[in-house]
Amino acid sequence: MTSQVEMLIRKAVTGGALKVAEFNRWRPRGAVATNPFLTGIHKPVEDEVTLEYPEVTGTIPPELDGCYMRNGPNPIEANPATYHWFIGDGMIHGLRLKGGKALWYKNRWVRTTTVSKALKEAPAPGPRHGPFDTVNTNVLGYAGKVWALVEAGSFPVELDGDLNTIAHNPFGGTLHGAFTAHPHMDPDTGEFHAICYDGQIPDTVRYVVVGTDGRVRRDEPIAVEHGPSIHDCMITENYVIVLDLPVTFSMKLLLAGHSFPYAWNPKHKARVGLLPRSKQGEILWCDVKPCYVFHPANAYERADGKVVFDACVHDTMFARSAHGPDSEGLNLERWTIDPGARSVDRCVIDPAGQEFPRIDERRTGKPYRFVYTMAVKNGSAEAITETRLFKHDLETGQREIHDFGPGRLPGEFVFIPRTGDAAEDDGWLMGFVIDTRSGTTDYAILDARNFSGPPQAEVHLARRIPPGFHGNWVATGPRHR
């Protein structure tokens, strides 16, 4: 059990522990090996730009009217000895499409206290949650607004359609704690469902539901131990799936000045929780062999009451590296969770290293057929060197490959259906592709039904966009120009 002393230290936001940590974070460390997340393709860009009417090859589907936005770390300043990929200042990269044309590309830092100070601007309005207000992981449209998101601390940040920060906004004052980078929308109700954790509160995580009006309508505590890192969750018709896995808060790392104080903890029991979405019934915990999941693909319930859960699964995480993900084993798995027996049966769908799974989100929480992933070399996300995307047909077991060619490195690609009632793979996949040879980036649009064929269109950006985390297509609305 977590000691009372440790709980008090973590909750002392302005207390001695965080002061020691902040001092050690910036303390010179002598000769330091090159930090892989501050150099090469990860080297931060130093400015904000607008590129109007960038060059296009191929044909942009005229149906696409909106903006693709992606969030990721881009630190204004960092100590290479203590910098971790997950904590850099957030930067939004966006591409506006309309009428078969690319109107502009823009990049803008999310205005946090550190960013505003460095840019000599007044602080962005809105309340803060805790001492750090970095928001660097995801960006999406919901309830008529655009939101930048992060887990474990900061409130969401509201953006306008030009990627500018409007305010730090805890859903109109209804969010009373940390949120998540990965809420999941129920396609039937339109509500967002999330599992949220806070590094200062080691014994509790929270199930939060945000209504279609953009206000929190449910905030339910879940008892845990050791302060687990829960990056994502998944929903089914009747459950929210809670991943309580052995990456936990480390006071030792915090006091040593490490900017991301979470590490593999073999003493922490690995388990999966099925929490009823109706407000009746206790959470059902099922033990699972120790592993770590950043990103589920999807989940659904079978007629026999068992729950199918598909995810990219790491054998361990944060066991060696102080700078970023470090697992040696990674594959796409299917877990069959039996609520009656409280058991989890694990089966490998594909042993190849892969991450950032995306689906047709109209199928969230329902039976589905296709999942799209990004290849990762040797099961490790530390060095992004793979040129391939995968399309899995879970019905036939086939895997298709799209290879962008030598030196061209894709990130996460998102699926956009051609129409609201189109078939599950009738649409487009879109995302950024870094060209390491020219130091530029292309925005590629693939026809999902011609996955291995050439892109339908590529927007050529005379600029390197560093690898980031998550993005989404935000259809045209009142905040877009």
C-alpha cells in the first residue's frame, strides 16, 4: 500500500518534493549522451508559420471540408539529461482542406505558462490544475469546440479553427480534476467516456463522462494502488474498460529530477477492470499477465457475455529508458475477457511491432472488421524508423501494407468515412509523412480500399514536422475559416 507520507508528498503541489524535482531537472549533469527526442527528426521546430496553398500532387477529395490537426511535444527549452518525450510543450500542426484544395498549413504552440513567458506574451486565460499546464498529446473536435488534451494533470485547452489558444477550459468549470488524452465517443449517445488519473493522487482514478453539451455529467472514483499510469481506455455497450497495469508513479524518479516520473513496477498487479456504465454494479477486476497498453484499437461484447478487447501490447514499459518508450516486445493482440470467470485470454493477432491503432470510430464499442496501425521497428517506439502502415482485416486475417518508401516515415493515420452511412472501409486515411532525405513533410491521403496503392493525394510541405502523438479530422464548423 502507498504510505501516508508518500501521499502527502505527492499532494503537496508547491511543497519541497516538487521544488527538489524542479531544481534537479535543470541541474547540469556534465557530459550527457544525445537525447534521441531532441535531435534528428525529433529536433523541435523553433517558430510558428503559415504556408498558404501548398503544392499538391494528385486529387484531394472534394468532400473533405475541414482541418486535420495533430498535437505533439515541441519543447521551447529542455535539459537533454532529464527531458522525456512525453512532457515537451504542446504544438498543434494543422492542414485546412476545402473544395479539393489545401488552403493552408499552420503550426502553433499551445499557450501554457512556459510558452507564453518564452514568447513574451500575456498568459492564456483560464484556470490551471496543478503546477504544470503542458497540453501536448491529442486534439479533437467536440461539442462545437476544438480541444487540446493531455493526461494526468492539465485541464483541456480550447482552440479556435486557426489553432490559436482561446483558454484553458475545464469544460465550463464542470471538470474538477485531471482529464485524459483519450476520451472515447459513444457513437449512439455522442457522449465522451474517459478514465482519468493524476500523479498527485496515487490511490484513485476517475471515470468521467462528458455530455454532448461539453459539460461533465459523471465523475466516479475508482480505487487503485501505487499511482498507475492509465493512458487510454475503451468502451463497450455496457462497460468502460480500465487498464490498471504495472507502470506506476515513482517518487525516486521525481526527486532525481526526471520530468516523467513513471516506471515499470513488477510489484504492481496487472489487471483489467470492467466498470458498468449504468450506475449499478461494482467494477469487475480480472488479472492479466504483466504488460502495458498505451492504445486499444476497439472492444465489444459477444452474445455469450464475454468482452473482446483489441490493443497494441508491450511486454514492459519504462523499464530502462529515462527519455521515452523502451519496450522490446510489441504486437497486436486480442484479449477475451470473461466477466464470470474473472479471466483474460490473450491471443496474438499479428506479432509485428506496431502502434497507434485507429479504426472507423462509428464502430467504437461495437463489432468491427478493420484496424489501421503504424509499423514500429523491433517492437520499440523509441526510434521511429519504419516506412509502413498496416491494414488488418480481422474477419479474414489478412494484413495489407502501405510502404511510403525509403526515408519516408509516417505517423498515426486517421480514418474518415466517405459519407455518414458508408461501409466500414469506404473512406480515406490521412496523416503526416516525414521525408528524412529532404527534411520536408507530406500530408498523405490514402484510399482505404486501395490501401497498398499510391496515395490519392499528397500535400507537400516545405518543412519538417517532428513526430507527434495524436490527431483528428475536425469537420468545418463555426470556428473554421
